[in-house]
Amino acid sequence: MQSKGINLNTASYEELAQELQISDRKAQYILENRPYSNWDDFRKKVPDLPDSTVSDLKRGNAVIE
């Protein structure tokens, strides 16, 4: 079953930057550090993102599948 949302493992640069409304630099960094197995893995691979940004991603319909 596919959940609704923007999958951080498959989203394009445009989806990350525009749909999730994050900076170009953050979107590129997320792309470069894929794949992610879960949110904890995401935090380990992208440690420079503040907790507030991760919370915004989750609220902004981002998923990890």
C-alpha cells in the first residue's frame, strides 16, 4: 500500500524544493544522501538540518518509504 506524500527517497529536486518549500541547498543535500530507511536514518545522514526543518518536512507531507 502506497501512502500519500512526497517520498524523500524518490522525489525530484523540484518536488523537494517547491512542494516541501525547502531551500535549494537543503533539497540538494537530501538528494545526495539518499536512500533513507526511516526518519532516524534520515537524521543520521542529514545531521546539519535543524530539528525544526525535519518537523516541517513531516508536517509538509514528506514520507520515507
